Amino acid sequence: MSDRSQYHPENMRKRFHELSRKREAILARVMPLREERDRIVQEAEAKAKVLVEQFRQIEKDEDLFGIDQERAALARALGGKTGRPE
């Protein structure tokens, strides 16, 4: 086995550092995109949180849960034969 083998420690170190440079170059291009994505996701989550609070308050104020419970009880009592809406 010669000293120029790809498995020679010196050659493996060179390859390691070559790959490290390539990795850093890729990350330098990718990081701004990831940061932009994260910013967009954070803004969207903040907007969604506001919307969720709004619709949950409406559901609570209008007792949607109670309506669903009563409808389910009626549907069970009617054996699922609820008919057509009037």
C-alpha cells in the first residue's frame, strides 16, 4: 500500500478539510434562506395564534360545544335518521 492511498492519514485529513470547506460554502448560501423561512414561519404562527383566539372565543360565546353535544344526543336518539333540514 503506497503513501498516496486515499486511506493514508494525510490524504484523509486533506479530504476532511476539503469537505469542510465545501460544507461551509453550502451553509453560507443556505443560511439566509433558512433564516427567511424561519422569519416567515414565525410571522405566520403569530397571525394564526390571533385567529385561533378569535374563533375559539366565538365558539365559546355561542356555545358551539353545547350545540354539538345536543345534536349528537338527538342523532343517537333518532338512530341517525335526522331527516332533511327544514
